[in-house]
Amino acid sequence: MKRRTSPDSPLLFEEAPLVPDFRLELKARKAGHWPVAGADEAGRGPLAGPVVAAAVILDPKRIPEGLNDSKQLSAQRREELFVQILATATVSIASSSSTRIDETDIRKASLDAMRRAICSLSIPASYVLTDGLDVPIGLDCPGQAVVKGDARSVSIAAASIVAKVTRDRMMARAHLVFPEYGFAAHVGYGTAQHRSGIEKHGPCPLHRMSFRPLRKDGVVVEGNGEMLED
């Protein structure tokens, strides 16, 4: 059984995993902020494809069972929860293309997608919980950045699932157009198969030309295409 710990307290045991709950949302509600949205993104590290952000306002009476950081779930379980989230919550999705990423940088493109997802919610959020270190600028409400937020807040966890499943589906569609790169298998990460496809066929319009090894000036940028989950 997983150990449940307070999101505001350090782990009692280093090996005890964080388990997302609704405490941060209830804390915001107690302070007079409601509804509360969770926001997260997927796709910061790949060599190709968009970065996708999602914002989710959960119904406290219909929170799907088993919400967790999308990296901790199987693809099948993510798909199941994706359907449940869309059926029970208020959801908004936005993305920044590879072109947008190259024109700015991956951090700015990610935050801009997150901002647009939050601002597009059909029910305006009174408060936002975001995964990571930053709250997007330009929001109409206050927010809080939560380190490892997708493992601490069920709202952020739900957003991480929606963003991940949406992006994976987009890359599966991209595979139909550009099958030579194997996007359906690696969703744009810098696997050996993907790098081999680039060497053989050159980059396609979905590739991020500001990322190594596509970037030719040797400058290191955030997100280098390594096979890491978001």
C-alpha cells in the first residue's frame, strides 16, 4: 500500500512515494478561491512535435479513482483515465508547435501553451495549481507552482494525463504522415530509431531545429531529445 503524506510536509521515509490528493485544492478553497484548476504539460524533451498543455477543473464529487502522475501509469490506464476525466471534469487543451518552440524556446512555448489552456477553460478558474517552478504570466487569477505537482495534486495529475494522452495521439497521427521516423513508437524522443531516421531522411517540418542534434551551432538548449518522460 502506498504511503500517503501531506503535500506540505517532507517525506517521513525517503522511499515513500508521493500520492496526489485534493488537499492543495481544498486549501485554496478555504482561502476563498474556487474553482481551482490544475495545469501541466507534456513534450518538453522530444526532438519533434508540439508541447501540449492541459488545464483541468475536477468535480470534487466525481474525482476519477487512480489519478496520478502520468509517468506512473501505463498507456492503457492513461487512456482509461483520460476518458473519465473528460466525462467528469472541465478540461481545456492547448499546444505550441515546433515552429513556436524554435522561435522562442521550450520554456516560453510550454508556459504559453499552459496559459492558453487555462484561459480557455469554459468555467474560469479562480486559482491555478501548475506543475513545476513557474506560473504562466497573463492569467486572470492567482496561482501556485508546485514542484512534483503531478504527484501531489489530483488536479495537476489529471492535467498531466490529458496532456500526455493528447500529445501521444497527435504523434501517432504524425506517424501516418511521416512513417520514416517511427513517431508512433517514440513520440518524438531521441531514440536510436528516431536519430537513424533523421540521418537517413533529414528533418521534417515537425522537428525542433533548435534542439540537439538538429541544432548545428553546438549550443546546448533545454530539452535535448533524450528519452525522458515529461
